[in-house]
Amino acid sequence: MADPAVLATEKLKQAGSATEPLTFRQPPHNLEAEQALLGAILVNNEALDRVSGFLSPDHFFDPLHGRIYETLATLIHAGKTATPVTVKTFFENVEPIDATMTVPQYLGRLAANATTVINAAEYGRTIYDLATRRSLILIGEDMVNTAYDSAVDNAPRAQIEDAESRLYSLAEQNKYGKGFETFKSALTTAIEMANSAFQRSGHLSGASTGLADLDNKLGGLQRSDLIILAGRPSMGKTALATNIAYNVAKAHRSERRPDGTMETTDGGIVGFFSLEMSSEQLATRILAEQAEISSEKIRRGMIDENEFRKLANVANEMSRIPLYIDQTGGITIAQLSARARKLKRQHGLDMLVVDYLQLLAGSKARSDNRVQEITEITTGLKALAKELNVPIMALSQLSRQVETREDKRPQLSDLRESGSIEQDADVVMFVFREEYYVERLKPAEGTPEFADWMTKMSQVSGKAEVIIGKQRHGPVGTVELSFEGQFTRFGNLARDYMLPSH
């Protein structure tokens, strides 16, 4: 059997003796499109407006073309006219292109050969798309080289995350900005939103939380809103967030558009970043809520056969809802954004929940300035909500100063690092359960104070308040809800007029 090394050597000899010259693959590019675009801009400076929103000098394959484009853009944006005559002074000392042509002469030829400016945008998109393909090639080559030559202490997971991050960044750059739109277009969008609210059950412009009184105050969860849900420990922040997330996912309905894509008509596809609890703990909470079996009994296995059968049936129903959980702890705002974009591309996304904000990290370690880091996180979450056009509900802690007041109802100043959180949020809601505090003041039985305490407990037991401290497009105020602690479930509070007459 022949030695593989010998066979490889023979093949190389045969290739070297072939009459056809060796050819090498070049990165994808189109010099003619670059020349046509530059010529169009030189002839009519308004052509720059058609491409400046998405095209930059780095997108040109020929470095000289990129430099010419940058010079043209600088002159035109400064209000000056860019022609071969006005631009040539910037290139008089540049090395000639070849022995027969200087750069100023080349500029004149570009303008002379420009036939039309109508196709300027198409030339620009061609240049942009080819630059994106070159970037993909570069990322792929780096992945291969890193995998081959990686150091022992460089974990493969780190390489994967780096490649993912670069690919997601490239994918997001591949979105041409809309720029200005006419007021007529904005009005059309507003009318469409009003129509969808009219058609939707409950007449809400946003996704229903499943809690009627809260929906009445908010009008549902509005797209592109950053909603902060804050509260002290044991108030039920996570319980309320999971209740709302499950209600939105359970109500999800969609229909196919004429172009083949799916459009959500009710409810929504929900992504849940659980930075504190595991996905199993979160699922157990929702399971307890829906099956009406104490989560403690589920965890300890203290259930009978009928309860287990009920759990199985509920779990089977729940498995069909579009609720996706990411339980990775300690991720950065950049990683969260990348994963949210990926979820939207792969499965769709109509709502995002982050539990909780203070467990996120900024892009850089800023242990010396936590306020700046929180500012980066809240700004990033608001930008992500607008980019993905979904409501983002981020849970937040409150400072301990709440505990020092006699009235422990929270207010905006109680938000930790409140400046940026309050500023960037469209809605700020606080969860408050007076029952939690009254319960801990229980006096000795048989005393006069005990009777007063029992009266107070009967007034606050099973009740919760959601205090809306800020809302950009609606009223502030307090919404009362019911709360069943053993099932970690919030619900609509029965009113007197809702009760049967006998």
C-alpha cells in the first residue's frame, strides 16, 4: 500500500507540471460597482444621500476607493460641492495609480465614465453586500485558525461565544437604517395599532397581562417599552413576572401573512432570562400556579396520585406554550442582546423578561462605578426594546430605605441607582404586599393587641398592590390584585359588584 505522503508529493508534482497556471480565490468584490458609485457622486452630489445611511469607507474593497468616498462624504456633509476639481487637491501628493495615471486624473475618468445616478443605491447595496461576505470569510478563517492554534487554557466555549458575538454583530449591522419617515407613514402605523386594539379581545393596544385591572391602567404591554418591575424581597416580583409571562405565552395566536411570514395576533412568544433561579425552579413555580398545588409539596414529593395526575396533565398543556427560558447567570447586556436577537430570528419574540436587572453586567468591568454600569444596562435594554420592537420587563431591587419608613409603600426614589433606571424606563411598577409586614408584627395571643392584629390581617390577607409610579403614555396609580402565596399566583381581585347577590 502506497505511503500517503508519497501520493501527496506526486500530486503536487503533477499540479506543478500542468500547463494551466495556478489560480487563487479572491475575496468577493466588484470594482466596477465601486467606480460607478464614486463617478455618480462626483457628477451629482445628491447621490451620496442614497447610500450614506448604510455605506461607510470600510465597505470598499479598494482602499483608494474607500479614501475617495470618505473625502467626498466629508466635503458634501460640510456643505461644499465635490467635483474632480475640488477633490483633486486632497490627492495631489498621493502615489500615482500607475506610470500613466495620477489619482486626480483617475477622478476625472470616474466622473467622465459615470452614465447615471439612478442606480447609485443599487451600486451601494452591491458594495455593502460584498463587504459583508468578506467579513463572513474573515470570521470563518479566524474560527479555523483559532481552533487549530488555540492555547490549552483557551476554552472552546470562549471561542464559540466570540464567534457568535462577531456573527450577531455582523447580522445587526446588516440592517439599513430607516432614517426619516413621513408623518403619513407614522399615522398609518398608529391607525393600524388602533385597529388591532379594536379587534383584540379586551380592546388593548398591547399584549394582555392576564390581569384585567392592570391592563386597564397600562393598555396592555406596549411594544418597544422598557417596563421596570421593582419591589423588596418576598414581595412577589418574580411571581408576578412569571404570571404575566405565562399569561402572554398562553394567549399566543398567530396568522400567516401574504408574504409567508407569521404575524402574532394575540398574546406573544416570550423569552425569560432567569439570572437568579434555575429553569427547573421557574417551571416548578408556574406548574404550582397552574395546577393549584403548593410548590413546596411539589419539591418535597408530598403529593398523592390524583395530584400527580393533575400535574402531568397541566405539564402536558404547558409544554405547548411558546415560553423560552435562559438560566445563564452573570451574563453581560451585550450577551443578553445577542441571545434575544437569536431567539427572535429562530422562533420569533413578542416579549422579554429579565430577572433581575442588578444581576446583569456591563460590557466592561466597572466595579468602581456601579452607577455607570447600571446606566449602560438600562440604556442597552431600552435600545434593545426599540430594536426588537417588543416590551421588555426588567425586575429590579429596591434600596433598604423602604424598611425605615412607617409607610413601606415604595416610591421612585427607592430604586437602587434610580437615576438611570427611572430615566430610561417607560413604565415603573412596584409590587407591595402589606400582609408581609403585618404578619411579622404578630403580638402574643390573648392580648388586646392580638385582636387588633387579627382585624388588620383580615383586611390585608391575600391582597397585593401594584403601584404604577411612572408611565409615559398613561396614568399613574395603584392596582389591587389577589395573591395566593402557596401557589405564588397573582389574580384579579373580586369586587363587590362582581359577587353574586345571593
